Amino acid sequence: MADDTDLRARIASLIDEEHRLRSALAAGEISAAEEHERLKAAEVELDQAWDLLRQRRAKREYGEDPASAEVRDSGTVEGYLS
């Protein structure tokens, strides 16, 4: 299980990947379809990482073991309502 520092580093890496993909599309290095597919995968993983970090923080706040937090499936994470 990743700790909070690892999760924050992964989140930063995924945000950088989103920027790289958008730049690659703008530079004509990848197609719009490829950018869309890869961006969607990065966004799902990013949402899962943020969700896991929030779970860990909540568990810590309420005296539970943050290591017991688990990555939720993409359907659950992507189905949240704002």
C-alpha cells in the first residue's frame, strides 16, 4: 500500500502526464483519438489516487488505520456526484 507521500507523487506524475498528452496533441505528435484514450485512462487513475488519499486522511482523522484504505474500482470513483 502506498503512503500519502507516494500518492501525492503519483498524483503529480499523472497531472504531468495530462499536460504532456495535451502538448503532444497540440504539436501533432499524437492523434486526437490517442490523446483522448490515454487522457481518459490517466484521469481515471488520477481520480482513484485522489479518492485513496481522501480515504486515508479520513481514516486517520477518525482514529482508524489509514493503511486499511483501498483503491476503489473505476466505476465507483467515476460515478461520484459532485
